[in-house]
Amino acid sequence: MPRMFHELVGDPGDGVPLVLLHGMFASRRMWDLNRTALAARFPLVLVDLPGHGASPPLAASDEATPEALVSELERIREALGVARWCLCGQSFGAGVTLHYGLAHPERVAAQAFTNSRTTFRDAFGAQETELREGRIARIRAGGREAMGREVFHPRHAKRFPEPIKTVLSQEADGIEIETYLRLIGETAPALSLYGRDARPQRPTLLINGRHERAFQPCRDELAAAWPGMEIADIDGGHAVNIENPEGFDAALIGFLERQLG
């Protein structure tokens, strides 16, 4: 099973904890601009994906399945001794937290997620398969230099404050290549909920960075397919929690406080 490092901020017995799970090329440091406001309301559990931040790389392909990552989140919950928690996933992390909510709805008080084309595109369609195989081939041929050219590498971010851009870029440069390839080649396609009846069973909020144009068709499809889901459309792009931390924090805190009472 893939071991994922988690950092606890606050006492998990002091209210319902909030899990924050980042996307690819990031780490729990992705939430640096949000943790003060969020920790004032909830105990926080900040988790690093395998091979990111302080988490070790994947050791085998069977550790790269959505089920393995969901099981690891469940291990963390049991270790903390909490009956329920809230979850918020960003990009790839959204796929993991949404799968957790489907597998363990009784453990989820409420959940939120941000822009995640990984989770809502036709991952096994011809176009996506060709793009994915091309990325993998380029990275195998080009190694670390090719990793640095990946579109979501933080060094390419245009709207990140310089301190967090620097930190995340340095951490991204330390990701083990084979783990990254397994996550994009094996895990990401399996995370897709495209074509599935995966309507959330618990209160759910999409915090949509409305300036990421490629995600807006997914946003509209989800609004129709999941009519009970709340949507907060706010200024920002793919990493909306970094690009608009105040708007993100206000949307997430307001939603969770309504659900928790």
C-alpha cells in the first residue's frame, strides 16, 4: 500500500477535521496561503500524494490504483481516530477524494473539490490516450528536463506569488520520475468518472476557477449531472486556491459551516 505523509494542524478531536489533498507537481505546501484561515475553523489534515512532498515514491504498480490511494486515506483517518471528516481535493487530488467519498460515504461529513479535468474527461478515448502516451514517451526520453516542460509544473505558473512558486517548483523537481509516470499513466485514467453514475452521496461543493476555459465544459456537464451539488464560480484558474486564496477560503468555509451546523 502506498504510504502518504500527512501533517496535522490542530487537534483532530476539536471539531470535524478537513483533509486537503493537492494535485500533481505540488505538495501540502500548495495550501500555504489557505491554512491560516482554514485552521482557524477546522483541524487540518494536509496529505502528500505518493512521491510528492514528504511521501515516499510508489514501489509497485498495484500501489497506483485509486483503490490503494483511497485505502491509504482510510488508514490515516483510522490512525487519527476520527469518525468523520471533510475533504477537499485539487485537480488529481480531487479524483482521489471523490473516489473516497463514493467508497466511504458514511465517513464524509461534506466534500469539496476544484477544477479537475483528470476526473471528468474521457480518459480512454483515442485523443486522450494518444496525448497521455506521448507525454510518457517524452518524459522517458528526456528525463528531468522533460518533466520540467510539463504544462502544470509550477515554474510555468503566471499568477502564483513568487514565494510559493519557488517552493513548489523546488519540490516538483524532486518528484521521482517513475512515480510520476505511474500516476499519470495508470492512476489518472482510472480516476476518471466519465460515463459513470457517480453522483455524490454527501453534500458536495465545486469551487470552480472560472478562468480555466478548458474546465468550463466539465463544470457545465457536472451542474446538469449532479443537480444537488453546489457550485462557487470564482476568479482564478486551475490552482484557484493559490490564485484567489480569499475567494477560495470564503467559499469553502461558508459551505462547510453550513453543512456542519
